[in-house]
Amino acid sequence: MELSLNFGLKYDLELLDKGIVVPVIRLFGVIEFKYRSQWNGPYDAIIDTGSPLSVFPASIQEKCDARILHKTKISGIVPDKSCSLSAKLCLLTYRLSDKNGITKPIESKAYITESDNIPLILGFADFLEKFDLLIRYPKKAASLFIPK
């Protein structure tokens, strides 16, 4: 199955005020979370090849069947502990969709933070490592290839 992904384009407003144009390009997929016998969503999620694991905001925990495996702190590009977020490593199930179809359920480990001030991020482990990702930005096209 080929799943279409979408690009989002914004500009760094601080730099734009200084006359410097810096595009902020993101790749998005549409995700739904399994909750009991139904699916919650759809939500836009950033496809992030630089994120070792998927990361979701706190509000997602009440919208999915998340089994908590471990409480921890996570950080990104800034390794300073003051820049870390409290999170729960969870096991949960989601699926992706586009206008042509829906994937089979994907069981995955992911962090659910204690903050809602973050976007939904689909990372490498338990997600991108399972699929082929094709990005052709000059053609504004991207696809995720899901084995049947």
C-alpha cells in the first residue's frame, strides 16, 4: 500500500522580520489512535526521521489505549536537563490514512509527554523502521510504502 503524505510550509517569522527567508518545511501524515473498539482522530502528525521514537502530547493518552511501560524524561537537540520533558514510555496502537485508504493497525512504543505544548511526532523506532519512505520535495510528493 502506498500512503500519501503532505508537506507543511511556514517561515521563521523572527528571521523574516530581518529580511532573511528561512522556510520551515514539515512532512505530515494523518493518524488515528485505537481506543477500546473504536478509532480516535484524525490528527496531523509530523513524520520526523530525526526522532528516535514517536512522541505525543499529554491529551493523546485519554484518546488511546496506552499501556505505560516506564516514566522518564526526554530531550531533543539541547541535552540540558532543564530542557527535558517528563514523559511516559507507552505501548499503543494507531493507524495512518490518506484519501485512498487506511493502514492495518500499528502497535508501537511511543512517549506521551506531560505537556500538550508539543506536536504529534512519528519517529523512527517502531514506525519508520518498518516502512519505505520516499520524499520528492521538488515535486511536492512524499509517500510511505506499507507492506501488505
